[in-house]
Amino acid sequence: MAGQGVGKEEPTARAEEFVALQPLLFAIAYRILGSVTESEDVVQDTWLRYDAADVRPESAKAYLSTIVTRLAVNVLKSARVRREEYVGEWFPEPLLEDPYQDPQHSAELADSVSMAALVLLERLSPLERAAFVLRDVFGFDYTDIAAALGRSEAACRQLVVRARRHVRAGRPRFRVDRQEQQQLATRFFEAIRTGDVDSLRTLLAADVQLVTDTGGNAPAPPRPIVGVENTVRVLGSVLPQLGRVGLTLQPQQINGEPGALARDRDGHVVQAITLEIAEGRIHTIRSVSNPDKLTHLGPVADPWQLARDYREARRGHR
């Protein structure tokens, strides 16, 4: 895979080669790391190493995928220590658009980038996660996976087998039609906007969960909200009232799922919301409110100030 040594390849050709593969490299890194900012850093570091390398690889795709995978695995190993100390629920950084598209693996790509799938991948070791991503999401052969991970092909096959076992145990049993998902999401956010709690009840699964990732950096319930009535009470009473302080919900595909970005009156991002839908009902509502995980989406609101404004608005409305 390394290829032959060269004095220095034409810089423009090498850069064009890298740019063409950059969407794939980011897609690999993001599924290993669950972080947009860290994935962008890893891809940038991959380019620096490729640009400095005195080698012309036989396959730029295999060569660059090896670099980005090794870098991402190293970052994940250190990140896992920080995540063990994370305050509250941990979700990936929201991804608005997956830059890599491949018709041959479109279903795998869509499923693998969802919040639910990425949370599930957190159960895997870094090597299991990388092997699973390369094999089952992107279809790499075991020769290239072995080179990327510095393990034998047999060892990589075992990594994939163990990863599949964990993933299948936690994966939802039912696939959902994308159009049906979008229609249900549209009804959900309209019910939120109008405070129509009766409509909300019809859209939620009996065991629905409302879970928020704040990292301790934004106000939120200390534990997940579980059950239809509890969820309806929170959503139906709090979110519509936030309109008084200028909060708006902008419907948006997030991590390949129906969702919305909440913005304040200045257009700053407050939170990213995704809906996990199965069997015609919403089973999980995930919200990322940690400002540190929203900076790549643009200017971020101060969630504590928004909460203070909300309390003031409620007092003034009484």
C-alpha cells in the first residue's frame, strides 16, 4: 500500500487527489470519533502527513484511509477518558450534512451516522469501532483494514465479529420509511410550535424518552424524561413559552434523522434536536445543548442567559 519513494510528487496533483478523497476521510473520522471538530482536525493532520510524505502510494485511498484511521483511533483513545468523566448524557456533535455519498453503501451510510448508531458505537473499543466502520460502513477489504489497524487479517475479522455482536444487540428491529419519518417529524414540530398536547400524545411511543446532552454547560432536567405524559408535560409547557424570548425551531436533517435547530432571537444556535422514529411513533428525542458541541454550526447562544430571560418573561406574563 505504501508504494514507491519519490523525490516529490507534483504538489497540485497531490492536493487535488487529497481534496477528492477528503469527504471519505472526514466520514471515516466522524464515525470513529463522533466529533465534527476533532474529525476536521484529524483530516487536516492527515493532509499534512500526506503532503510531507516522500512516497507515491499505489492507492491514495488506501494510504490516506490508513492515516486518518490511525489518527482517529489515537484521538478516540484519549477522548474515551474524557467521556468517562463527562457530566450527564453524552451525544455526538451534530452533523448537518454527511459530505460523503456512495450509492453502493447508501443505507449503511445513513444508518451509521444517526445519533442512535453513534451512541451505540460508544460501547465498542477503539479498534472494534474502527474495524466495524471500515468494513461494514465503507466496505473496505480485510487487507486494507489490517494495514490501517496494524493487526493481522484474522484479528481484524474477530474485531468486526465482536463489533457486529454489540451493534446488533442494541440496534432497533424495525426500519422506517424516510418519507414517513419526515411527515411525522413535521407534525411533531408543528404540535410543539402550537402547544397542541393532544397531537403530541398521538406521536409519541409509550416508552418515549427525552434526553439532553449539556455536559453541565446548559440548564436541563438532571435525568432523562420517560413516558408520554411526562414528555408531553415538558414539551407542551416549556418549548412554546420560549417563543416569548425569541426562540425558534428550524426543521433540519441532523445526522441523517429528522430534527431541528433551536435558535435565539439573534439567530444563535441554542440546541440541536433529533428524533428517533420507529413503527410510526417517536421513541427518543435527543437534544444537544452543550455549547461546546455546537460551535461548528455557527454563533452559539448563552443558554444560561436564555434561561434567565425565560424566567423573567414568565414572571412578566403572570
